[in-house]
Amino acid sequence: MVRYLLPLGIFLVLVAFLAVGLKLNPREVPSPLINKSAPAFELPTVRDPDRSIGLSDLKREVSLFNVWASWCVSCRHEHPLLVELSRRRIVPIYGLNYKDNRADAMRWLDNLGNPYRASAFDSDGRVGIDWGVYGVPETFVVDRNGIIRHKHTGPISTEDWKNTLLPIIRDLQADRG
Amino acid sequence: MRLLLTVIVLLIASVGLQAGVVEPRGFDDPAEESRYRRLIAELRCLVCQNQNLADSNADLAKDLRNQTYDMIKAGKTDEEIVSFMVNRYGDFVLYRPPLKSTTFLLWFGPLILMILGAVVLLIQIRRRNIRPPPKALSAEEQEQLKDILADTGEDSRS
């Protein structure tokens, strides 16, 4: 009896590992910036090259920092959600326009709506590297003190928003985070 | 013929060893150039995650190669460049995983499993080889043995 229990035991352990492992996304790179200060930056805005935007604009309030580009197809999937969020004033959203062309970016916002208080124009992607950006879109949740509390890679689905991002934002806004 | 085949196979295999640097770089200092080549071979492309920065055509790889080049030119040490990357992208950006408590199983797991397997195998072999030595037959059993041998002898003759 014991002889049959040992291979069964090993098999069950293997099943347990597979049950957990197969749900994980091997391509996802966890950010080492979580719970660290967001990298400081100073960039011209997309709309007005003479105006600049920096990390200090994201502080004072819990905000979302959304990395987007007019050439990014997946960004279109989450854009309606972002526009709705900004319309309902749930959380201020700032954009990082990553390696884009100014005219294309502005046309994209005109066509699809502009949820951003302001978008930073990161033409060579150096600020993106500082934030550990490796794909577009990515969204960071930054708290009042400029600490990165969460990073979401890929477009934000309604489930992602409801189940993950909104609770984090509400906690931070109530100073519970 | 076999020699020719071996040479051809080795030539094809050597393609993987050649430095696939995409952009030509102007280095005055050969030491800097070898540092650059080594660094971009040791850093992973986060987009094509099975390639290092030297081999990848991804935009991000190009940007990170530029970053590495600029930092070498600015006089940063290898450690400073590596920690720049790790601070932003985490340990995964290192193509060779560092030896830490969290990567212990990754490094030594296969070796440990192999040793475990060898130990189990040895125990099983030993167990099979331990047989009690055959006892001598009693007088009665020797009579029975003679009868059996006599019977088989008769059958084979007929």
C-alpha cells in the first residue's frame, strides 16, 4: 500500500506546482520600483512644447501614470476606460507619450479622446527606461508622496480595474495604503 | 566525407557564437569596446526575452544598447551600468541569473535531483542483490531431486 502512495504523492505535488505555475505569465517582468520613489523627470508636454511636466505634478494626489503611444494598438483597447475614468474624476491620469511623433500623438488624442491632465513627450524613451518600461501600454499607480505602489503591464481591462486597480487606488486615497 | 560533414556542422554552429551587434560603434579604446560587447551579451532583452541585447532587434534592445554605450563613454564602471539596469528592470535583466537565496534551487536543483536519483538507484540495486544463500537440501529432498532428474531423463529419450 505504501509503495503506491509514494508515486501518487509525488504526482500530487507535481499537480499542485502545475496548478499554480500554469496560471502565471512567464513574460511578465515584475517591477523593482514598487514601493520605491518614482524616478524624477522633466519633459515637455505633448500639446505645448513650452510647458513642462515632471514628477512633482504627480505628487500631492494619488495618480495614474499611463504609458501610451499613437502606434500602440493595445492602447486603443484600454483608452475608452481611461476616458471614462477621467470623465468621472475617479483619479487624475497623466500620460507618458513613449517614442512617438508629436503630430501623430495629438491627432490620436483628438480622435479617441484625451483622458490625461497632461502627457509628457518622451521622444527617445529615456524617461521610459528610468521607469522600467519594456512595453506599451503600462500603467503605474503613484501615491501622494510620489511612491510607486503598483504597476500594470498591458491594457487595463474592466476586470483589472475593478478587481485590482480600483481597490488599491481607493486605499491610497483614504490613506489606508 | 565525415571530416567534411564535421567541418560544415561546426561552421553552421559557429554562427551562434559570432557577436550579432546590430549597429557599428566607434570605439577608440579597445578595452572599452570589449567592455561594451561583454555587457550587451550579459544583459537580457526584455522584449525578446530569450535573447541578449547583442542579438535582439527590438527597439528597446537598441535603446538599452545606446544607454550602455553612453554610460561607458561617460566613464561609468561595469558595476554601475549593471546596477543601473537591475534597479530599473530587476534581476531578470541579467542574462545569467545571480546566485542568491532565491535562485538557489534554480542553480542547484538539477544537480540535487540527479544525486537523489542516483542514491535511490543504488539503494534499489543493493536491495535486489541481498539474497539469502541457498540452504543445503535435506536427505528427503535429495531423493525427490533424483526422481525428478530420472523422470526428465526418460522423457527426453522417448
